[in-house]
Amino acid sequence: MAEHDSDREDREPDDKSVPFDEAAAWAAIVAGYGEEPPDPPGAKPAKPVEDLALPASGTNDEEPQEEKPAPAKPLGSSISFAPGVGPRDYTVPEPSDDDFDEDDEGHFVPPEPPPLPAADTTAKFAWLGVIGGPVLLLLAVLFGWDMTWWLTTLGIGSFLGGFATLVMRMKPDDEDDDPGRGAVV
């Protein structure tokens, strides 16, 4: 930083007797700007803040119209609903048997799903390792326990062992080539 500052001192003029007029410098900068250039063709003119809710007007390429159009209404609505009343409190009526024609067969009731297969002991311990290992490490971090080698080995080892057991026990014929008959109408 000192080298950088020393370089700046070498580049500054030696004559420091003339005071710098900051106001004159700003006046010269502002005078150099001149008039604002026109908008490019196809650009929409800026609207005042009061007219932001009004519909969009045309581009600046169009010729200004001499006739005064009717004042545009703001977009949106000024309708306010009381709490609990309004479009969101609508409920669909419950269907009844009278709603159906002679062609309708009634409501579809899916059959009861088959019971889940009972898991064997190996699968239960594998899932315990997959879930319990990371939970053990998370508890160790949250409670501020020392991460000893046995705690880390138990957490990571149980996760990896449980995951490997579950992958090895997957059956390769679980996915059928025939997805079924599809929807039956």
C-alpha cells in the first residue's frame, strides 16, 4: 500500500499553491451534458408514478393523437371482501346419487391394497444402520460429544453397512417388463 501511495505522490503536480475550485469543476461537468437525447425508436415513453396503474400506451414511433381519448380506468379492482367472505370461501357441494344419470355407474371405490410384506430381521437392522448412523453423528454434533474414533466408526460404518446390505438384497426381477393392462374402464 505504501508503494502505491508513493507512486501517486510522484504523479501529482508540484504546484499546490493554486486552490482547487470544486464548485466550478461540477458546473463544468453539468454544462457538458447538454440536452437529453430522444428515446430510441420503438421504446415506450416513461409514465409518471400516478399513471402506473393505467393500461400501457403505445411506443414513441406513433404520431401523437390530437383528440383527447376518454380517461382510462385503472387496471385491477377496488372490491374488498370482509374476512372470511369472498371467492376463497366457496366449497364444492358433496356429490349425491341424484347427480348421476342412467349411464353413470357411481363413484369409483378402489380395492383395499394388499398388506405390506413382513420385513425380516436382516432388513430391519439394515434400515436401522442406514437411519441410525447419521442420527448418531447428528446427536454427537448437537450435544457437543467428543468425536472419538469409535463413535465416528460406528456412525459411518453402520450407514455404509446398512446401505450395502439393502443394495445386495435387492432382487433383480423386481421390475416387470409388462407394466400391466393399464387403466381398465
